[in-house]
Amino acid sequence: MKKVTAALLGLAAGAVAWALRDIPAALGGTPGGERVRRSPQFRDGRFHNASRTRTMPPGGTGDTARELFFGGQQRHPAGEVPLVPAAPGASASGLHITWYGHASTLVEIDGARVLIDPVWSDRCSPSRLVGPKRLHAVPHELSEVGQVDAVVISHDHYDHLDLPTVRALTRSGDAVFVVPLGIGAHLRRWKVPEDRIVELDWDESHEVAGVRLVASPAQHFSGRGFQRDNTLWASWAIVGPEHRVYYSGDTGYFDGYQRIGEEYGPFDAALIQVGAYGPGWPDIHMTPEEGVAAHREVRGGLLIPVHWATFNLAFHDWAEPVDRVWREAKAWEIPLAIPRPGERIDVNDPPAVDGWWQALV
């Protein structure tokens, strides 16, 4: 019996060690260097937003705790989220957008293929054992996404920058990783080749496959461990010869959207963060109504809401973000598409909003 117990304990210890083995690497590298120090956004040893912001204002911790234990919201779908399988052989011309859930999105624009914030892991966490777990399966295998020209990252939080996905993309293709300043340190630790890493400050750009990728301002924060704001965060303008797409990244509502629209818009489509908001962190995530306002100010064209449905990261109802954004978009007569995960949208001929998520509440 003692031998059996010892064997079981050994197996358990081995399983835990296996699950924990990637945590040190997942924390990433140590950002630094002259380009980081020269950034207008960097001072006193960290990056800053254009205006003073707080990740948790006074009273926010108490409010958040009350919501956690007494809020009573339905934070998970009541059934299986409908997924749309990959469509092999689809035309690459024009402008098509495939949303895989949360913020992970493929933008096919004027012949180029740009993958945004890809997260294919079951959890957005440095650990395989704990952390927010997917509420629906990945709709397409990463191999079904196909070759991409660029991987664009908005910031280094785990629900936007995922170690296993980065490693898989590094092995399977030759896409360049276009990222905000400092995130290159994480990629280098994960063995992404130096010639495939491009780091940009706000309003800097890089051209890939005839498309210009512009890091534009956002209002958020960063950090994968105990140290915050040692890498920059950004929204993105994807500017092709014929079409333009805006991606908000994670951001609070701020006064920079009009300038982004004037300098890089108008856009044919905008991917706007509408989920994971809360009264305890009003400066760093937009509400759906603020997302619609930001969309209007950047002159966003077709509105596609992102950053909802996949991970339980806040205390609102699972479907509340899209219910609210649908209502607000109708009030402003803004064209809107709310795809199922995996659904490929032709921006020039988007499907009508059908309320598919309402069967899951």
C-alpha cells in the first residue's frame, strides 16, 4: 500500500510540475533599452497614458468584492456557443474579418493577412491549472487559419499575448510580430527570431505585404507579473491601398479618438472593445456605450464588437456587452455586425444582426 501511495504521490507531483513548467517563461522577458527610455510615453521607469488614469479608483476594491460575491449576474452562457467552421478556399481579395472569440481576429485586407491578439490556449493565464478558462472552444484550429503576413499585439496581458500560441506561430510560419515597445523582450525570451520582431511607439508604423500597421494611442496598462507598465499598450490602424481597419485594443474612453480618425481614418471597419468593463476600473476598459462613441469619433464604418463572449473577466452578464452595443448602435444608426466565433465577415456585405446570443441567456 505504501508503494502504491508513493507512486500516486509521485504521479501527482509530476503532473503539477508539468503544469507549472512554463510559468517562468510565460511571465516573459525584462523590457528595457534605449528605444524604451526615449519614448515620450516612458518616464520614472514605466510607461504612462496621455492623461492620469487609475486601474482601481478609491472604493473600487470594495465595490468589486461586493459584485464578486453578491452581484448575481449570469456570467456564463446558458448553453453551447455556436461556432462557425473554417471556410477553405475563401477569396482573399477585398476586406474580410474573422473573429475567433475575445479579441483574436484575422483581418484579410487588400491581399494581406493580419492576425490580431491570437490566443488559442484554454486559459488566459501563465498557468495551465488556474486562471480564466474558455467559455467556448476555439472555432478553428490554428493550422486552419493559414499563413499570415503579420501578427499584431495590442499589449502584453495574458488574454492578448499567449506563449503557446506565439510558439506555434513561430514554428509554423514566417509572419512578423508587430508589437508595442517592450513586448519584444517577451518574444525574444520565447525564441522568436530577431528579424521577425518589430517594436513600435505610438504613431510609428511598419509596412507588411503592402499594408501599413500603425501603433496608435490607447488608454490602458500592462504587465505579466508583479511589475506593471514596463511595456507599452496600443490601438492599431491597419491601412491598406484600398481599405482601412481600426482595432481599439483594451482601452478606456479618452480624448484621442478624433485625432486617430483624422490621421488614419476613415475606416471601413472597426474592432472595438466592449466587454470586461466595471465600475471598479472605469479608466481602462470602455463600456459598450463608450465603445460606440469611440467608434463614431474614429469614423469607424462597420462596427464589430470584440473582447466579450470567451473569457469571464468581469462581473456583468455574459451577453450584456452586445445587448447594450446593439441598442446604442441602432440609436446612432451605425452599421453593426456581431459574428459568431469563427464567422468570416465580408465588410462590404455584412450579415444582419440576428441576436444569436440571446438563446444562451
